[in-house]
Amino acid sequence: METSFEKQWERITRGADDVFPEEELRSKLKRSITERRPLRVKLGVDPTGTDLHLGHIIPVLKMKQFQDLGHHCILIIGDYTAMVGDPSGRNKTRPQLDHEAVMENCKTYQEQAFSILDQEKTEVVYNGSWFAPMGFQDVMKLLSRMTVARMLERDDFAKRYHSQMPISIHELVYPLMQGYDSGMIRADVELGGTDQKFNILVGRDIQKDMGQEPQAGVCNPILLGTDGGEKMSKSLDNYIGLHETPENMYGKIMSIPDSLMRMYFELITDVPLVELDAMKRKMDEGSLHPRDAKKRLAQLVTTRFHGEEGARVGEAYFQRVFSERELPQNMEELPLGLEQLDDGRIWIVKLLREAGFANSSGEARRLIRQGGVKIDGKVMTDPDLDWPARDGVVLQVGKRRFAKIRLQG
């Protein structure tokens, strides 16, 4: 275990948006070093889907920092909380999942978590191990630990209540379940995004009620997406997926606004803060081009998830396609049969859906109106266009997605 409090504190608070209560965490950390007793660090993940992106993995990277300092890390797989669904930041009830779907999603979450964490040094616990055996009396006892007034202190619940938007009873139970997890594993510290602060505070209340020393919280900021303005989200198409190819990951990182570089460097890489400060000074002075700093960021992030060879592939692809304005060498082909055409034409919105470049007609129309769709280098601007299909032309959406049209039949 690292025995310097200053070094541990600097590492633990790197990129953190909120540490609370700060004095309690300082005290816990000093006692941990003096007694050579690792802190019990909790991170709960709800496997509600399989398409993970960089935003999902930020708390895991924070847990890795604790692990590298010698602390005991406990990854709670929320197989029961996932069936309820975390209401944090939502203005409507989340659809409930069945347990079978949740357990299937668990495989993806653990695979990604252990690409970062040391699996042999990580304790994995499913919260179904204590929730599944509960009887009705046990559930009533858990519910009695919290008042409705306390729950309505949550911003998202309060806004929905005052806007007369429905709040399901099971949503009110979620913070209690997450808090009970902390008591069951006797957590010293809980990690999460800033949207988890209320849930972490509920955990402190429940631990006190269970006669335990309450946990401290370390919350990271919510990672902004490639548009630079909104939370990273698949629905907003501003995300960088963990399963993306090295070419796409590298290219998407190169597309983020310069203003996001510091956040990405702090949260996803291990570049020392003093070095980041020096980098900023050089960019402000004009001795370092932001593009070169961003290339370093793209290389580090792509290496983290795809290895050094993946980063080389991503960089080479970016250089060839974007810097040198060449088309990709290995481009996907999009076969179009006669049955998909109407007198040799196809609605351009349908073409984007057929290519898999848009999930809906609305998304396709938006891409076209924004000037993000090209055919053989020509920008398409009319979402009502019936395009006269031609063999061998290149369909391009955004800066990174290409497909060559192949007519069949």
C-alpha cells in the first residue's frame, strides 16, 4: 500500500467533482495508512444494457486508482437494482427488465470492468444474494428506514412531483436498495457520478441505522459527449462506444471540441496533472497546436481499450482518411436489390436506414438536414430525395462512416 497520504489524496481526488464529507474521507485514509488496513471501496453497476461507452467506465477507472493504491475494491453487480432501474436524472419511469435479461447483460459489464480492474484483486458481489431471500417483512423493514419527504429531496423526484409527472413507488425504493448494498458490504467509500450523490448519502443514513461508520463519497463529473454540450449518450449519438473499432474510437476522440480535452485527459488517462497544466500553457502560448494534444489523447485512450497495435491502426486510418482526404481501403459494401428500389430509385432516408447509418427515419432526416450525408463527395440536403441508385458510388455519413453501393439483380 502507498504510505504517503499526500500521494494517495492527490490520486483519489484527481478529476473528482465532489468528495464528501471531505474531512471524514481524509480521516479514513489517514487511519487506513496508519493501521495498514485497506479501505473497502464500493462501486455498484446496474447491467441495464450491453452497449457501453466511455461515460459508463469513468467510475471503474476511479476504482482502479484506489486498487493501485492498495485498497480493497468491491464491485457490486446490481442484478436486483437493475430490475428496478436507477431513476437518477430521469423525467419518466425507466422500463423494468426481467432477471434473465439482466444476467445476460452482466457478462458484458464484467468483461469491460476487468479490462481495467485486476480481477484477482476485485471482490465481485451480486446484490441479489441478499435481496432474493428477503420476505415481505424484510422489505417492510427496509422501507421503514426512509421517509417520503426525504425521498422528495431528490431534484429529479421533486421536479417530477411538482410537474405532476408520475413517480412509481418502486422508483422510491431504488436509493434504499443501493444504500442497503453499502451496509451489507460495510463500505468505507462509494464511487459514482455526480448524479449518484443522493443515493450515496442514503447509504450513509442506512449504515448509521445499522450501527456502522458511514461511508464517504467520491463522485466524478458526468462525461460530456463528442458534441461538447450534452451527457454522453447513445440516444444523442454523441458517444464513444467501448466496442467501437480502433479506427472509430480514435476518429471520434479527434472530433471532440478542444474544450473537452482536459476532462478526457483527467478522467481517462494517467497523464500527471502538472503535465496537463504545462500542456495548456503551451496551447495558450501557441507553441503547441491543440490538434497535436488531441492526437496524444486519442492515442492514449485507444491504447487503453485496444492496445498499442489498435492505436497504431486508428492513427493510420485517421491520417489516411481525414488528414490526406483519402477514402478507406476496406470499405463496407451495401447491397441494394431491385426489390428495394422504386423504378431505379430509393428514398435517401430509407437508404441510410438500410445502410445501418440511422436507426429511424427521424434520425436520418436530422443527419441530412445537418449536412452530414454525402454521396460520392456531394452533400445531400433534401431528406425527401428519391436518389437514382448507381453501382459503386460511396455513401458517407459524418466523418467516419462509409459504404460502397452495390446493385444486385
